[in-house]
Amino acid sequence: GAGSATNFGTITAAGAVTSQFAISASSNFTALTYAAADVGGFGANLFYTLNRDSAGVTWFGTLSAAGAITPRFSVGNVGDNFDALVFDYTAVAGGPMTFGTSLFYYLRHDGAGLSTFGTINASPGAPNPRWVDRTALGAHYEGLAFSPDNLGGFGANLFYTLAVPQPTTLVLSQVAIAACYPTVAAAEAAAIAATTAT
């Protein structure tokens, strides 16, 4: 809730969760990943985060295991609802193009819940904006993982994600009803029959 701290924690294989330290009481952290390599000249063995500040701006930052959180650069107000972040140092083929090496990959969603897949370039001298939306996915996805291996026979160099079902809203219009029922009485009778237990 508002004013409560975000905690950095660990989870054991047995399921024991331990809060290691408080990070911030003013930021909304939405993604966390790790890179052993020195990505962007920030240092080796760092966690990388995406978080939204109180002004609604999303920041790409680093987090050390000692608890130092450092915002590195803004990834702006591009819908902001980041859901996942993953790092891969290899060049990942994306259809006819290769996105590059040592990139972070993200999922974010818009106000309608539709997800976009994109990249963040943390390398020194990377052009602005450092984030690039690569493709609209057309549904809501959360969680993101990459494997260069052919897992499950799906193919090599794939990203894996989870589709999140979205509630649907039924919209009826007079035109839609008229196309199905010749009179209001017929539409009412069908509605009553559909909602009456037999």
C-alpha cells in the first residue's frame, strides 16, 4: 500500500521466503532480473529493476546485493505498466532482424491490457530512447524467460511467457439484438429462458 516499503527477498527451494532489506517506500517496482556480466558499465553481478516513481515515470535501475538502488535512466511514460524484464547477452534473432547483444527484454501492457514486447539497451552511448517497442502481442502476458536451447521441441532462441486471461465485457446494441430477434418480446423471452434454471 501507499507508504509501505518494497522489500528485497530470497526464496529457498523449500519455499522459505526471507526479506533481506527494504528498498523504497516511494517506488512501484514491477520487474526484476539479474546479470552476472557488467552490462552498461554499472558493474558485474547486479540486479536490474523497472520501477515507477510518484510522478508516473518508469526508471531502469540497478540494485546491488548490499541494497544500493540506483536509477540509471528513464524509460518514460510509454504505457508504463511493465510486467516483466529479462536479460540475455546473446544476439536474439527476431524474425528477419537481430536485436543486438547484451539487451534487456520487457513486457508491458496498455490501459486495455494488451501487451507489447520490447528491448532496453543499457550499453554506454546507446541512442535515446534506450527502450524500443518491438511488437504488439495483442493479449495480456506476464512473466518472461529466454532460452537459447530447443526446450520441449518448440525451437531454439525463444522467449517464454504466460498469457493472462482478461475479463470480457459483453456489449449489446439495438442493432445486434434486432439482427437476432424480430421483436422486443422475442428478445425478452430469450433472455428469460437463458437465465431460468431448468
